[in-house]
Amino acid sequence: MATIRDVAQLAGVGVATASRVISGNGSFSAAAAERVHAAAAELGFRPSNVARALSLQSTGTIGVYVPDFRGPFYGPMLDAIDGELRRHGRHMVAVNGIGDEDARHQALSSAEFLIDRECDGIILASNDLRDSDIIAFKQRGVRLAIVNREVKGMKSHGFSVNHRQGGALAAQALLDHGHRRLAVISGPQHAQDNRQRMDGFFATLQAAGVNTDTLPVVHADFTAPGGWAATEQLLRGRTKFTGLFVANDQMAMSALSCLRLAGKSVPEDISVVGYDNTEMSAFLAPRLTTVDTRIDEMGLAACRLLINLSYGKELPIDRDFQPELVLRDSLRKIGR
């Protein structure tokens, strides 16, 4: 089996130079890098991950925690993170919160798992962790990036879209299409991003003179079964509505099916606006009007922050994530 010394000898460089080229750290010329890579390929040399970790005090891995691998929301984020890490010769270790504990302790246990695996940095996407939990990880020296929430005192570590603006965009779209008799399927009340989008939604309606106290609101859990049950509850109610805002696309998808089963046509009887712009929203019948929250871009920025902190890179990092309304067939003007 070829060693780094063999590579260095064939490339005509010192062992230290060959090591820097293989690890991607330190200074070396483009010509030296070309010779080292050619020598490594000719010899079939593959660096030992263990040796690299010991020499660089790095495992070359970034850990990612998400609450759940199921559903369409976190997939684009994980894909963006994995692709960026691979471009830099690093890898992702992803864990979710499935288990017997409550949601907060699942997240805590998963974060500890990533710390125990000596990940060079950890990306957290959780509404269930307390600010104090995240701050405690930082105080232990863990390199952190936080996606889709804000933690007081950790602004430079956080990447979140303007959810208040996102909720406002959804409300304005319904108003612009003549809808004032509205209903809402909200996400979990404890979730920061859900509260923010609901604040923006209701504030926009109030500014337009809509009495939001009379709007039927059902709180669900961001899942398809939760969206179905919430839609059934709204249909059983006495308040009639022509427009429905659903706090994420996964619940909106099941709402579309539930409405159809109940004999309601979308958008002829009821217009529906979702939130997140997940991939499937463009391929439904009808295609779903929704708000793009740029979860993949947030994940990429969080990943780049940890690459810079962990591996001495200077990758550009975007911190301005503005939501965008995506108009499709599930929303129509009243009277058309």
C-alpha cells in the first residue's frame, strides 16, 4: 500500500508539501499540487482518515441535526450541505430526533451524539431546543450554526428567512385576490418560525381592515396527517371561508386532498396558499401557491460558516434571506 512518502518521492516534493496538498491545508504551488495529485492517482494512494484526523486535529465531518428525515422540508437543506462539504473533501453526519424521549431531549441527545463523534462543527435545525441549550453548547466550545431560527446573542451563528415577511406575503396574496373570509391552519404554537409567519399574516390582514378575531384557526403539527385533521375540523365549523392559509406545504398538500374528498373544488370554492415552496408543490393538482423560504440557501450558508471556522476557508456567506411568493393555480380571484 502506497504511503505519503511514496507519493512525495514520485512527485518530487517533500513529505510536508505532499501532506499539505492531500489535506488541502497550508500553502503550496499549483504545480506542486498537480504533481502530487498525479502521483497519488498513479500509486492508488488514499489518505487514512484516522491519520488525517490525528495530524490535523480534525475529523473532516460536519454534523447536522434535523427533527425528522421524513417529509419534504429538510431534504433540500441536507442536499445543499452534503454537496458543499463534498466539494471541499469533507462529509456530513446527519441525525434526526426519532426516539422515545420528548422532542427537546431527542434533540439534546442527537447533538451529544454528534459531539461524541468529534464532528468539527454542528448545524442545528430545531424549534424544540431552548436558547439556553444552544448557548450551553457554544460555551462548551462547540462550533455551531443554527438554521431557521434566531437565538439571542448568537446572531452571527444564525441563518433564518424573514418569516414575518413571508406571512405578510401570503396574506397580501389572498387580499389581492379578493379573499376576506379566511381560515388558517397554523403550525405548532411553540415554534418560533411559525409564530413569526402568523404574526406577519395577521398584522397584514388587520392593516387591511379584516377582523382577525373571527377567523377560524386550527393549530397542527406541520405533518400531513395534522393538516388533514385540521382541514376536517375547519370544514365541520360554522364559519364559511373562501381562502385558506396553511403554515407549511406538507399540511397544505393534505388539505388539498381533504377538500377534494369533501366535495370542495380548489380554487373554485376555496383558494389555498401554502408555505415553504417544497418541490412537490409545483406538481400537485392544482399546483400550489406558496411562499419560498429558501431553506436550501440557509443550509448552504450555515455549512459555509462552519467550513470557514473549521478549515480556515474564506467562502462567501449569504445572510439576507427574503421570502418570495410563488403564484400558482390554487389561488384565484373571487368572482372569476
